[in-house]
Amino acid sequence: MNFSILTDILTMIFCSAVLVQSVRLMRYLRAMKETDLASMVAALDTATGEAKAVLADLQRTLRVDCAANARAIATGTAMREELTVMAGIADAVAERIVEAVEQTKQCPAPLPKSAAKAEGKTEVKVAAKPKAEPVSQAKPEPASEPSPSPAPKLAPAPKPTPMPVAAKRIPRVQRETLATKRLAARSLVEGTPA
């Protein structure tokens, strides 16, 4: 066998395979023509239009919602800073109240003003503690002047603990601003210049 005869046989095999494939392709094309191809394309076009409308609505919703969420976050951040400053002021006021209570416990009680005027002295004297009298069954005589009653003893107030601030979550610049605001608030409460 010659090389040219071999190539001719191979070419005939390929040509017969092409003929078989073209017959199959023709059958598929006839089947597609018989089906309603136009209605299928119209349905695909309608579905594509609806998908575009839904995507446009989603984009509008995301734009509006993201802006609203950003505003809410900014407002919440500002409120958090204000509340932190208020908590600092409240801590300072509570500390001053505790210090004032402790100072009043340490200072002796002054005489009432009516007693000091009766004696004709302007300086305030320390009042003696009233002595306890035994209880008797007889009716007591009405007093002309009511005696001053001692002030009730108060339990010592617990020392207020400062409110923890998550320093890791607040950037350095905001922490410095917050510290400056606290210092200014504390100086306003204490009455000292910052």
C-alpha cells in the first residue's frame, strides 16, 4: 500500500463522519424551528427586565439605608461621648458629696442661731450632747422652746468607682479629646480653673 492510497482512505472516513454529523445537526435545527423559540426569547427578555428593576431597587435601598445607618452611628458616637462626659461629671459630684459628708462628720455641730443671739455672742460654739433621761410614767411638762435634736447618723457612702472606658476601641485622638472634656467638666464642678 502506498502512502497516497492510505491518505485517501483516511479522508473518506472523515468525510463520512462529517455527513453523519450534518444529518444530526439538521434534525436538531428542524426540532428547534418547530418549538416556540420566539416565546422563549420573550420570556427571557421579560425575566431580564424584572431582574434589572429589582437590582435598581436594591441599589436605591442600599444607598438610603447605608446613609441612614451612617447617620445613626454618628449620632450614637456623639451621644456616647456626651454620656461619658456626663458620667465623669457625676463621678466628680459624687466624690465631692462624699468628701462633704466626711467633713461634716469630722466638724463639731454649731449652736443654733437663736441660742447664740440670746447669749449676745457672734461666734459659734459647740453644742453639748443631750443627756439621756430615764423614762417616767408621769406626763412631761410642755417645753417653752424645742431643744435641737441631734442629726441622724448616716452610713458612710461607698466610694464611687469610675466608669470603665474601652480604651482599645477609641482612637488616640478621641481619647485625648475625651480626657480634655473630662478635665474641663471636673474643673467646672470643682470651681477651679482648668
